[in-house]
Amino acid sequence: MGRIFEKRKHKMFARYAKMAKAFTRIGKDIAIAVKAGGPDPNHNAKLRAVMQNAKSLNMPKDRIENAIKRASSKDMKDYEEVVYEGYAPHGVAILVETATDNPTRTVANIRMHFNRGEGNLGTSGSVSFMFERKSLFKFPAAGLNVEELELELIDFGASEVFEDEGFIYVYTSFEDFGAMQKALEDKKIEVTSSELTRIPSNYVDELNEEQATKVQSLIDRFEEDDDVQNVYHNMR
């Protein structure tokens, strides 16, 4: 009985830790969006997108509002968005997006993670060419015809539209994020989440279980770092 309780407690703490990390990332996204375009979501498309993502993570409304207020304060720290590139073991490309108020600390930590995970921190451009920047929108499929919607959204930059497990996913180019966001808003489609993502142009998919575990261990190191917002890789 005691072991079962300990396992449940461990899972609960792990879940809360993951949620806390997600809320921290969203808080930084809100700060960056407010600094760039102001605190009014009606006039700040980027902030509207971040608020949608916060809701999809069940972030409390008052916490979202408080994050916006803090970001509007003159005392709020400025976050610098920095991307780091390199390789994990076995030739897997790694791209790490960070938001930091101390780039010196962040680059030291990123280098440490690469070294301890038997990877290598590269120079700017060393792996980014392997990833295509795209916009991704997700919303409920109920009441929508995917084929008809795809035809309607092509004019706004949709490159791929598909349904999976009750949700519709729409991919556009990086540049068409704003146009697609407005098109979905005009169609009264309530977007669950939207993001700028990076899709690998090729994959490393011949790793055995031990090799894949080693690469995943390095990815986990990055994702646990407070300065890291997103981690992309080309391991299948």
C-alpha cells in the first residue's frame, strides 16, 4: 500500500512540476508579447495567441491577467529571445529556443547541457537550415467540414489541413501566421492553440533503443531548464 501511495505521489508531483514549467513559459511569452505590442489583446495579435495557448493549458484567468499586468510594469524584466544550435549524440540535430534576462547564464547552461549529454554546441546556422519555420493552429473539429475548410483557408496561406482525434490542425508558412489568425477569427472559429514551430526537413531514424534514450536524455535536460522555451530535433 505504501509503495502504491509513493508512486501516486511521485506522479502527482511530476504533473504539477510539468504544469508549473508550462505556466512559466507562458508567462514569459506574455511578457514578450506585451512588451512588443501592448497589453490590449484586441490590438495585439501575438498576445491573443499566447492567451489562447494559456487557456488550452488550463492556466487560471486571474493568473493570465496578472501576468499581463506585471508585463506592463516598468519594473518588469526584458526577456531576450536567443536560439542555440548543436548536435546530440549520433548526429541528431538540436535547436533550442530560449527567453532569458541573462544571456551569459543561459549560454553557459546550454553549453553545459550539451557537454554533459555528450553533444556539441554549434554556431549560429549550423543546424537551423535543417528546420522549416511554420505556423500551426489547432481547434475542435465539431461542426466543421475539413475538405471545405481547407479550400477556404488556402487563400490565407494554409499548406496542410487535417483532422486528428477530434481536432483540426492547420499549417501555414511562418510569414502567414497573422493572416491565418485573422481568417480564423473572422470565421468565428475558436482556436485552442497556435504556435510558431520548426519542422525538420530530414530525420535520423536508425537509432537503437539505447542510442535513442541517450538523445532523449539530452532533450529532457534542455526542457527542464527554466530559460528554455522550446526544443526541436530531428530524431524520429
